[in-house]
Amino acid sequence: MERNIKNMFTLFITFFKIGLFTLGGGYAMIPLIKREIVDKHQWIEEKKFIEALAVTQSAPGAVAVNLSIFFGYNLAGSRGAVMAVLGVVLPSFLIILLIAVYFPRFSNYEIIAKAFQGIRPAVIGLILYAGLDLAKSIKWSPFLILFFLLIFFFRVWFQINPAALIAISIIAGVLYYLVSNVK
């Protein structure tokens, strides 16, 4: 029982740190989640992390919330899922609550505007890093490179909904698997 409580506390604190120290949310959280889950605690292998990321991104909802539920449940069942999701959302909730209460008083200060202006490139950098880090773990083939370029092209030029592109990717992946394994 005592060990279970310690595990729940560790899970909560781990995801609380992720929620507290990641600006930009979503994709900007991926490098920190990977570092905590894979590198620091070694709860899962990197390959499983990438697979979990793919699965949770195809579900509706915020990436960090989906990942916290997924890992929390897989590590400690339903209670683990609850602790992980509380840990990841509580910092944002508290910060937004403070901002809602106090931001109107400080929003006209130039230093506040400059601080938010400085945060934007950092968030973009974190998102790019997450994408490049994920790209390194993929076993690239000519099909995957072509498919990546097609998805990128359709998203940028035709602004197709990301959910539709994910659904198309799932279907293409299954078809590719079936065709490549026909003997």
C-alpha cells in the first residue's frame, strides 16, 4: 500500500512538472514528457513512447492530457491515469486562474507584452525540436518519405483538417502493411 501511494505521488509529481514547466502546451510538451518518461524514469522504451504518441494523437483532445492518461493507466491503472492527468492539467488551471484574476491589471505594461513576444519563438523552437526528435526514431523508407511530403503538401497548400490527414495516414499505413506483407 505504501509503495502504491509513493508510485502515485511520483506519477503525479512527474506530470505536474511537465505541466508546470512547458510553455505552449501540446507538441511543445513532447520533449519534456519523453525526457521524464523514457530517459529519467525509464518507465517505457523510446519505441513504445513513439507508438503511444501516435496512438494518443489520433484520439481527440489535448496531446498532453491524452499522453498522461495513456501512460498513467499503463503504469498504474485507473488511479494512475487520474493522478497523471491531474498532475498535467493542475498547473495550467492554476496559472490561467491567476492570469484571469491579475492579467487585466498588468496587460498594459510593455514588459508584459515583450515577455509574451519572447515566449512565441521559444514555443516554436520546442515544437520543431519535438518533430526532429521524433523523426530520428522513425525507420524511414521511400514510401514514408513520399507519404510525409504528401501529407505536408496537402496540409500546407490545401489546409486539409489534421484529423482527416491522420485518418488518411492510418488507412495508408494499414494498406501499406497489407500490400508489403502479401507473399
